[in-house]
Amino acid sequence: MTLDVRTLRVQARIACDYGDCRAAMRAPARPPSLDLDERDITGLYRAADLLGWDLTEPGEHYCPRHHRQ
């Protein structure tokens, strides 16, 4: 038995890691493309930085409301 899984849509996302905060930033959903993945992720990180998100700790993201708490 073979299972064939195909990804139809992908979306880059940054979410606040503070407790129950639901703040998040999302790039538009699009068809998969490795060439566009880096562009989307880089753009999302730049936008988050400009909007005051704390992205200083690797793997941790905090929205402006919970910045450095």
C-alpha cells in the first residue's frame, strides 16, 4: 500500500509565543514553491521587525504587546 500526499497550499506564519496570546502574522497562502519559501519567510520576518515584534531569541517570537516580557 502506498500513500500519496500532495501539498496544495503553503503559508508562512509567525505567532506570538507568550502564554495564550493569539497574535500572528501570515503571508498569503500560495501553491508550494521552494524558490518562493525563502522570499516569503524573509519578507515576513522583515515586516514583523518593522511592526515591533521581538524576534531576538531563536525560535521565539513575541508580538509588540508582549515585547520582552
